[in-house]
Amino acid sequence: MGKLSTHVLDITRGKPGAGVKLALYAVAEGSKTLLKQAVTNSDGRCDEPLLAGDALKVGKYELVFAAGDYFAAQGVELPQPRFVDEVVIAFGIADATQNYHVPLVVSPWAYSTYRGS
């Protein structure tokens, strides 16, 4: 059975992004359905998979990270409006039997992701 997980890496401080709020949505036919909300732990990860087993289905998803709020809480001086605020990663699950790890590497000025396992 596959699972979906994530973690946040704060490249400004060179540490895990602890306390980042995130939301997972299923996307179908132009509408989004909220599936889960979470906050990253001290290791920048969620305490459990975002989806696992039968809950992980083939389809399109979005992960939305409150990166701007995280950096503001860290005391980082940010412009208004923030350059990086909510980070939306749109991705697809093609095989629900596999593991999908969707990390966020982020600073107040840039972000990146990749597919891990």
C-alpha cells in the first residue's frame, strides 16, 4: 500500500521547517476538496502520512504551505506583500501502490520540490 508524505526544509536557516501549517486538497474538474490539515513537527515532517492505504487514490492533488506565516513567526523581515507567501504544489498520483514524498525546500525568496519516495 502506498502513502503520501511531505517535509519542509528552511534553507534560510539550514534547518527543518518546524511549525509550518499545510493543507492537502484533492483536485477534480476545477474544484478542490480539503482532505487534511497538518502542522510540521520539530523535524519539519508530519507526524503521520498525509494519505495512506485505501485513502491514497490516483488523481490530482495540491499541497498548500503557509510559508510566509512561518517566516514571519521566525522573525524574518519580509516585504509587504510577501514575495513567497502560500506555496502551492500541484502534483499527480499515478500509481497509488507507490510511496510519494513531496518535500518543500523554501526561503522567503524561492522554493523547490521534487518527488521522493
